[in-house]
Amino acid sequence: MKRILCFLLLAALLTLSVFATDNNDFFNDHAQECVYDGRDYSLNGPAGYVAVLDAPGGLTQDYLLNEQALTVFGVYRDASGALWAQLRYTPLGRGLAFSDVDGQRIGWASLSLLYRECDKEDFLADHAEEFVNRPLRLRLSTHPDTTLWVTPFSAEPCGYLRWYVGEEDALLSFPAWWRDAEGSRWALWEDSFICLDDPQRRENGFAAEQAVLYPAAAFDALPQVVEQPRPAEPVSYLPYYFLTGALVLGLLALIITIISKQERK
């Protein structure tokens, strides 16, 4: 009898948890269509803020100020081909939030309103087929100082290398390289690029056009989120029936247990 009571109690708890879970949000319905990203982006709306929606093309749930870094946990492409970034965040106040995989809110923003500098993975994805698979060597004695770039299109260097005494006569071998529009050859060195024809270059005159970065708007310029009526969803009473049935069966089992104990006396 105790086992029966435990089973009924467990069934009731499970019924409550199912009833309390919202399975109708956009992500739950389209999780298989989302591609994981996991990288940080800066909010960069032309008005100084970005509208975060409850679903791609849906209703506005927050306005967040520019220049904040938020993680894009997934990317969804809608029927028109537009890309939407899934944001998980916890609001800190009006216009402010921080990323958190277990954040209080899940929202969606147009990926075109977010900015992230092109990195090595982006460059290789766009130009992998343009690499020449022909080894080249770089003698360090002629270039004791070497400039590192995130990509050949970076506006500024990301670091420098100075070779130790005795290493200048060494040869660095690069199995493949990429040629830019000016004819310079670039090769990947660990997580950065080196210009093999000018390893000590300090300026990148042919850098790709830089994105326009918009400053954050003032707090008082943020629009208010207007609560809009949502279409009523049909109410399912099935969880109530399961819960009521489980409680009734549990009560009956308890009564039977009490009567059985009295008869034994």
C-alpha cells in the first residue's frame, strides 16, 4: 500500500510540473532549425539601441542599449532568408542586461543589428578555396620582427613577434597561403596571419571596409515597451483531470489504509 501511495504522489507531482512548463515559446518549437553560435556580439542598432523580440518578427519584449556585449546562443534563418540571433539574458535595469545561458529571458534580435569583428574562422570559411597549397618558407634572419594580424583584412595588428637570438637563421615553413588583391601572400601562424611578403608591415592599406559603429542612446531616449494583446490560446484541461484523478486515488488509498489498520485492531 505504501508503494501505491508513493506512486500516486509521484504522478501528481509530475502532472504539476508538466502543467507549469511552457512548451509554446518559439525556441521550443524551432530548436532543430537553430544553429549554435556561442560567440559574443556588440549591440549596434542605428538608433542607439536594439529591439529584442519574443520571436523572430514578433512582439518587442525589451529595448537594449548599444555597446553591450551579449552572447548569441543560436541563429535562426526565417522564410525570407533573414538571420535572427537568439539571446539569453538577465535584465539589469532599463536598457541594460548581461548574457546568461540560464538567463531570465530568451529573446530574438536581427543579426544585422549586432556587430562582431571578423575572426580567423570567418576568414577561412569565406576564403578557404582560394588558398594555394604550395609550401613557402620564411627566413627569420631577414625579418627579426614579425607582425601578426587577426585576418588579412584587419585594420590594425593584433600582436608582434620578436625572434630570440639564434633563431634568426631558422626557416618557418607554411604549407599553404592566400594572395590578396595587391598580390601579397598571407599564411596562418597558429591563430594569426603573417604577411609573407612583408612580415614587418605596420599598416594595412587594403583593409576591408569597417562596419559603422553607432553609440549608445541616452537612457531617456529609449522607447517604452508597449504591452500588446496576444491572441488567446485554447486552454487544455487535461492536466487538471490527471491531477484531480491522482488526488482522488491517493485519498481513497489513504482511507483504505486507515480502515485496514482499524480492522486489524
